[in-house]
Amino acid sequence: MTVFTAALTAVAGLTLAGAPGAAADDRASFNLTVGATYFKGTIEFYNRSVTVNGVLRGLSTGCRRGAAWAFDSSGSTLDNRSTTAVCNGAVSKTIPLTADVPGGAAEVEVDLLEGNGYRIASCHVQRGFEYCE
């Protein structure tokens, strides 16, 4: 290997290692608990999307759903989605949200819902904060 080839390989390695990955720009946690049921996890802000990852616990006496909303800096809704109902135990759930505006979502709301969609707990977090309150 010539000195030039070694230098080129080293630079290529640095370039690849320094390339932007799929890491979240900001991350916040949430914990919505009502009785023995809950929806808790993390909210990951990306450039043009948000991912809500959590564990949703429902009971046979009270099914639960999770929901999430993404808002722009003026408070307009960018996207909202909900999970299917969980009626027996704790299940991992992911809610992907589109935030197709420059810089992505400015704020996210996460909800714990009854099986019929009635909101029983919620929290809001702005990008850059660590906990959804």
C-alpha cells in the first residue's frame, strides 16, 4: 500500500465515521399512568419526523390506546396517530409521526386513551426539553 493509498483510506474512514446517522436530534421521556395502566417511553425528534416508542399497558377491565400529535412552531397540527387497543398486559408500541416542515416538529403531545378513544391522560413537550409534562 502506498502512502497515498493509506492516506486516502484514512480520510475515507474518517468521512464515513463522521457521516450523520439516524440518531435523534432531541429525545424526551414520558410516563402517563392511570391506576394500573400506563403508556411510558421516549419521544425522538428528527429533522422531518418524530417517533414515539413506548410500552402500553391495558387490562381486561380497561383497554388502553396510545396516541401522539406533532405540531409546528405556530401550533398547527402536522400529524396525529394512535395505536391499537391493548386489553391484557404490557405491549411495546411505536407511533411514527410525519413533521415535514423545516426543522421538524416543535412540540409533541402524547395521550393515554381508553379503548374507545376517550383521553384520560396527556403530556406536552417542546423540542429540546427532556420530559413530557
